[in-house]
Amino acid sequence: MAIFNNKKNGAEERLPENLPQHIGFIMDGNGRWAKKRGLPRTFGHTEGAKTFRKIVRYCKDIGIPYISFYAFSTENWKRPKDEVNAIMNLFREYIIDVRNYLSENTRMIFLGDISELDEDLQQKIRDLEYDTKDYKEMTLMMAVNYGGRAEIANATRQIAQKVKDGELEISDINENTVNDFLYTHEAPDVDLIIRPSGELRLSNFLIWQSAYAEYYFTDVLWPDFTPKELDKALIEFSKRGRRFGGV
Ligand code: FPP
């Protein structure tokens, strides 16, 4: 896939020619960041949410059109209740705040099964998605109660229903059909996945969409991740020879 260049605000001089169109961030290391300081884990998430805001703004400044953040996985419900509540409250704050700090032109999409969230949060999410649906400059995707396998299973159920209803022939099902039923169906495949905190795993994030992604790992913990760190990842990305199966 050709990567289009829409750099702006000084990124033209500072950053390489080929920037990714879609970056996925696994926001890992919040708990360790807090532990190192003798603070409760929830403090780490609060700091992580601040980093999130800085990185979103920076991506917008340099003209990255699609960004995805792994904020809460289908497995994260197993965490202590107070930690889960603290993260949910950060989502609430974010949804209220986001209208102020990211001015128009950013579309917000949530990836995952939001039907398991509190009703007030579901409503806020639906409103935000609706109110931003026509914005085109950047698309920000927030994965909440998200798992890549659950996403593919969900797509499969919907495709099976279409076949059952006579709206789709089995022989017509191809990769594009599956893609059309993913939460990310309006975005291009992810080009670059960034995971801080020294873990070298995908952890069920965008597993279909990352088939040809490049990976960037760093020991920096997510609350310490800065636009400078992102620049390093972008420079590294630009040096990788992406062949998509060709030669
Ligand atoms: C992983 O770090 C982080 C999470 C499971 C939660 C991420 C959530 C946020 C950054 C806040 C979300 C809110 C907004 C508004 C973006 P970890 O807790 O597993 O860290 P550890 O591996 O060091 O324990």
C-alpha cells in the first residue's frame, strides 16, 4: 500500500519522507511507572492518560491520519475493581475533555464491545462518535473492552447471519468481507505498532489489521513516552523495507 505524505508543522524537515498512515499504540507500563515511585497503580493510569493526550496532539500536528490506542482489553476486567473503575473514570473525563482539547476535524471511533460498559459511558461514547462522524483530518480509535480474537469472532457471527438471511453467498466471502465487519473497517491496516515498557508482544491488539505491520518496541514506560520517542519510532519505521510479500 502506498503511504501518502501529509506532513505538516515542521515535520517536513524533521521527519522522514514516508510516515505511517496508521499507528497503533499499546499503552503499557503504567503500573510499573507508579510502582517505581511508590504510588498506587491508578496514578500510573492517570499519567498514562496525560501521555495519551500529548501523543494524540502531536500526531495531529505532524499529520498522521489514523491512530489507535489499546486502552482496555477484554482481559483487563480481571484487574482489581478499584483499578478498573479508575480507568473507566479516565474514559469519562476524556470524553468530556476531548471536545475542548482536540478541536474539530478529529473523528473518534471506539473499537470493542462497548455494551459491557456502564450505560452512561456507552451513551457518552455513542454521542461522541456521532458528533465527530464527519470529521476527516484525523481518525482516533480507542480500543476499550477490545480483543482482536473477539473482534474476528464478532465479524464471523455477522457474516454468518448475512449468509443465513440470504444476503451473502458463501463463495463471495473473502478478506475484504471480513475486513468490512471489523471495528476498524473504515481505517487502513495498521502500518506501525508501538509498544513501550519492554514487552515484546501484540497481546491480541489489531491482530487481523497488523498482518503487514512493522513493530517498534522500547523500554520506556508509557507515562514517560514523549513525542521525541515517537520521532525515533518514525525514523526507524522509515528505514524498514516493507515489501508486503513482494521482492
Ligand atoms: C497497561 O499498563 C495499561 C492499561 C491496561 C490501561 C491503559 C489506560 C490508560 C493509559 C488510561 C486510559 C485513558 C485514556 C483517556 C487514554 P499496565 O497497567 O499493564 O502496566 P504494567 O504492565 O506496568 O503493570
